[in-house]
Amino acid sequence: MKSQVRGGTRWKRFAVVMVPSMAATAAIGVGLAQGALAASFAISGQEFKVTTDRLKGDGFVQYGSVAEGHTLEGKPFGAPVAVSGFDHAEITNMCQSVVTPKVPFIGDVTLRLTAGTAKDKPVVAEGIYLDVSSLKADAEFEQIDIGIAAGVAGKGPDGKTDLPGRPGIQSGTKANPHGFAQRAKTATLTNVEQKAWATTAATFKLPNLNLSLHRGTDKECFQG
């Protein structure tokens, strides 16, 4: 019984560490919306998984970049990513999970977050960018341009004038402005399984938010 009590106390300590990070994420979103923070930051050494039944986005752009950070052991590293940006996105039945390995006295711990589980209350994001390492989905695009230079992804035919509702390269990223990119008026992704290193958004509304902690890895949003 004593070991169970100690274990419960450690779970509470772990939650105290993790839950404020969610509040910090919300604060970062507010700062981005107000132009107070740069969009780039050092990524953690933990890749996370995301699933959703449906993502409908307006003003889609995608280009290659590098996300930089440190491993959990403190060693610097860089991860190649496909940055997917949306001017506006609605996400139905979203699940996000991340595993913290080898927590002392506990082992692997999965942080699982769900939101937008009601069909009439999806997750809503404005000015969202996702640093993606892998993606599986059924996709449909409207008015897509493939092979444009990343630096003009958010520009009009003159290559200078910003197009309303068309995001360009995220400020502060290491994307090559002359590199490959694609954009579309709308993008609809269904049955999504995605691994990512980072997400930033001007605003991120999460109805029916549910955050939970689980021992082991069987509560990840998907396996593999």
C-alpha cells in the first residue's frame, strides 16, 4: 500500500509539470496573434502523434524546412519537416499524444489529449503551422499549385503582393525561399495519422478538451 501511495504522489507531480505546459502553449498562441513572439522556437526531443477524422483548411501552403532542438539527453539535433500551413482550419475528433520515456519509478508515460469530439464543435485554428515528419490521410485539394517557390507561396502573380488568406513561409523558419512548395485554396484531409515536432497557431480553440496521463504506450493516438 505504501508503494501505491508514493506512486500516486509521483503521478500528481508529473501532472503538475505537464499541465502548466498546456497553459504556456495557450499563452504562446496569444503572443503570436498579437505579434509579440517570433514563430520559431527550439523543439523538444519528443515527437508527438496526431489523429483526426477530418481536417478542412482554407489557404493551404506546404514547404520543406528544418526544425532544430535538443534530445532528452541535451544533445543538439535537427529534424527535416514538411511545414503545412493553413489560414483557417477546422478539425473534427482530434487526438494528440506524446510519450515521455523512462520516468523515474514509473516507466513510460503517455500524455493524451482529445478535443473537437462533437461533430458540431470542431477544433478551430487560425494561422496554424505544423512541422510534420510523416502523414497518412485521404486528401482533396481545390485550386492547387504544385512546384512553386516557397518564398512566393503567399504572393500574387507579381511575386510581391500578399494574397489575402494565403499564408507564406512562417517567420523565423529555415526554409529555402527558392525551394519546392505547393499551395491550394482549400485542403480537406480525412482519416489522418500524423507525426509532428511542433505546432504553432495564432489562435487554437479546443472544445471538449480532455487531457489524461497513462502508464505505458498503449494509449497513444495510434501505434507505429
